Amino acid sequence: MDINKMKTTSFERVGLQEWKAKAEESLKGRPIDQLYKETYEGITLKPLYTKEDIDKKQSTERHSSKRDWKVAQRVTAEDEDSLPERLSTALTRGQDTVSFTDYNGSLSKNVMEKIFTLAIKEKAPLFHIASLDSEGFSLLKEGYSRLTGVFGADPVTDMVVKDSSETMNTWIEHITYLNESAPELRTIVVDTSSLNEAGANAIQEMAYALAAGVAVIEKLKKEGWTAEQAAGKLIFNFSIGSSFFTEISKLRAFRTLWKNVAEAYELNDTEAVLSAETSVFTKSKLDPYVNMLRAGNETFSAVLGGADYIHTAPFDEVSGTTSPFSERIARNTQLILSHESHLNKVSDPAGGSYYIESLTNTLAEQAWKKFQELDGNGGLIKVLRGGTLQNDIKLVFDRRQKDVAIRKQNLIGTNVFSNLEESPAGNLSSEQKQPPHGIKRQRLSADFENLRERALSLKDKPLAGLILLGKIKQHKARADFVSGFLAAGGIGVLPSRECLTVEDAAAFTEELKADYFVICGRDEDYEAMAKEILASIKREGRQIDLAGRLSKDAMEELQEAGLDSSIYLGQNMTEKLDALLRGWEGTSNEK
């Protein structure tokens, strides 16, 4: 075909049925249903979306004036007196927001004054999620009217504990004053990060945010505020997880839903202001450099979803400490997306995608139903006091945790492709600060981190001997699987030479003198050799497993011959690894 003919050639229009026919052909007899996937929100994702999937449904667009976002990296300092200087340095390196963390609420008035002065001098917006009793609120009343951005607190937790308190009343008094004296400063935060870190799905997060926003507005209306005033001081903070398209759609959908709430209150300004942070829930202390990739993926979602302020957590933050290197990489992640990828020049980068538009609409519909359910049950505060939302979130978390345990969901460097050569930083089993309303912050990798810590605490490194039956091509697949499986629990392996006879296997076990062995080979090799190998090597105190699973009858026959258990695809890894480590721990205690 010459170039002129190529230019004039057009493709025939293909319909959904033709696509299905081709898909079924490529699946070679397997059902097309295999291409469908159900999310933790209960939404079935299709392999193909077309114009019909968004026909007659609302498409969500970002407002053109909000196409850019603020780089709001939360700067920390071990010595609080150095925090203003660190913030000033960050502003020279690409950050455009005076954003900081005060973990203990202990920043002195002097340091806070320097931070506020810096924000005014550099004409940079402030961003800080404070506690209700932060001294910053009273300090802001002392002549910082030119501050912009966010210095806010989330009152929901205190509202759950008690309808009214001295702390709450004082905070309301402060923000009421600031409503006039610092008109460009938002002072009320609805923070959903605790839900995300408890394992909640996107629908639960959005419904909570809507219900919390309404609860705060109603609370302040009783204190003499108008709905317009209260809504004008709100900012919604979301954690962004690893489900790329769902997280994009979550933020886009929430903007639409908040417009519905704003219109119900007859507000003039119906736009929601959103901040986003990369999720702690998805991060691991094991193989921490992988967290760079996770955070990059999550930051990209936040940008495409339309967040106004974004914090990208340093890869080592989950271990309790950060370094100048990790902080720089985190900040530069956002700078690359804006200055190199030019996403700050596009109004709604995700707009027009049939998949994302459909997912956005579906999430919005389901989250609105959940919000109405919360409202129908007496509102968010009553629901939180009753514990029903916490129970619902725990059910989702349990599903997520099980999926990680059986490798239905992979955590690179944690439950798959684990690196036994690394030296984990920080305390692997350290606990996170928990909010008092029963929404427990957790991380998906925590169970594996605990297993690895147990393995490290043993006097002798736990090792498994791999009895490799036949030539390399006959045992390699299962041997590699077992090696990766055990590495996730901090257990190393010592492979045998090719065992072509029972005697080869027996010689290896005597040479190694280990307490745990795994036989790796093909099913036919098991049928031919496994019984004799078990009879030859089984000893008191020695555990022998099989790589893979045979039929029920075959497994029972081998168990009668001395086989203890097996390691196989789809097995609950944490339960199996826990049982193995308990064996070594018992031996270690006896010693």
C-alpha cells in the first residue's frame, strides 16, 4: 500500500458485538465474564466502555479556573525552632504553600508567629490541619488578616464524643472572629483520611464527607452562622489510595455531590475545595523505595481528580522519620506532573473518558444513596456513636486484608517479590495514633511486617530446605513460588541439587540438618517418589511440606506417609507463615 492510499484509507466502524466476538476468540473458550472485575465498592467494571455508558448522564468537569493545584508538602522538623527556616527553604525549591505538621500540637507561639509572618511575606497560602485546641487559632486573631489558604480543624471527632465542650466552644469563638478578620482563610476541615486508612471504600469516604459537611454546617447554624458562611470555610481532605481510576473518579464525583448539597442550602458558591494526600494505608515499611512508585501513582490520581492542595508523602514517612532525600523526591513528584507533564495547563484531564465518566457517575449515585442512608439514620454523629459505619468499614477492610493474604492483591516487596537482603528501617510493628470514634487506622502491609519482625528476632535465621525433584525445568516453577512465598515471612531457602532418586533427597536432608523441608516438583514426580522420600527423611521434630496441591485422596495418602502440609497458590499466606514461625519460635525458646 502506497502512502497516498494509506492516507485515504478508513477503518470500518466496529460495534460492541463484534468486539465481544473477537474477545471470546482471544480467550480461547474461556468465558468473557473473566474480563469483568468487582471493586470493593461493589461496582462491576467492564472490559470496554462506550458512549452508551455515559449517555444521558451528567459529565463532571473541573472548573477552568481551578486547573492548577498547590504543592502542599507538609514540612516537619525535629527541632521546632528550625521549622520556619525549613519552610522558607521549601518555598525556594518548588513548594508554593506554607504547609507543615505539628504532630503533638506543641508548637510554641513564637514559632507559629514566624510561620504566619513567612506566609504573608512570601504571599504564599497557608495549609495546616490543626487540633481544635491549637493555640494557632487564638494567635491568628492578633493581626494576620492577610493570610490565605487553610488553618483549620476537624470538629467531627469532638462532636461524636460530646455535643458541646469547652474546647469546641472556644474553637467556635475563634473561628467566628476569624470569619471577619481573616476572610480568605478556611478554618474548618472535614478530614476523611482516617476512613481511608481504616480500609473504607470510596463510597463510604464520600458519604462520610457529605454527612460531616452537613453536620458541621448544622452545628454552626445553631451558633448563629449562616450556611453560606459555614460552607465558605470548609475544606475536604481525602487520602488517595492505589486504585488509580477509582481515586480519580472519587474526587470528581464528590465535587458533583457537594454541588447538590450546596444547592439544597441555596448557596451562591457551590464549589468544593479539596485537599488530597497520598494514603498511609497502602504504604509498607518493607522495601520502602516501592512507596515512591505508589505515591507517584496516587499523586497522579489526585491531580487528575482535581485536588486543590496535594501532599505527597515521602517514601520513608511510614517508618517514623524522613530524610532530605525522601522529602525532595516527594516534592519533585508533583513538580514533574506540573512542569514536565503540564497537567496544570489542562482543565479536566480525565474528562471525556467513557470509563472514567461512567465510574464517576456510578460512584456519585452510590455515594448519594449512602449519604441519604446516614441522614435517614439520624445523621453522621448518631451513626458514629452507634458504631454501624465503623462495622461496615471493617467488613471492607477484612476483604482487603484477605485479598492481600491470598495474593489476590499484590503488595510489591511485601507479599510478593520480597527482598530478604534489606535491613528494614524503624520499628516494623509500631502503632498509629487512633481517633476516638472507633475508626481504626491500619495498613495493609502490617501483618507481613509483623511476620518479618518475628523472623528477624529469632536467634537463628529461619531456613527451609527445598528438595528439588528432577531436572531444573521440572521443579523450577514451584521452587520459585515457594521461595517467594516464604520470603514474605522472612524465611530463607536452601535449594538442593537435582534430586533424581530418593537417595539424593535423603542425602540432602542429612547434609542440611534442618527442621523444615519443602518438596518441589511435578505432580507425576510426587506420585512416583514422594512416599519413599517421606519414609526416608521423616524424623521427629522435622516438618515436611509439599509445593502445590494434589487431589484430596492423593494428599491424604501422602499425609499418612508423613507429609505435614503444603504450600499452594491461593493459600492464606499470613496463616501459613505464622504457623511456620511459631515452630521456630518454640524451638528457639527451648534452646
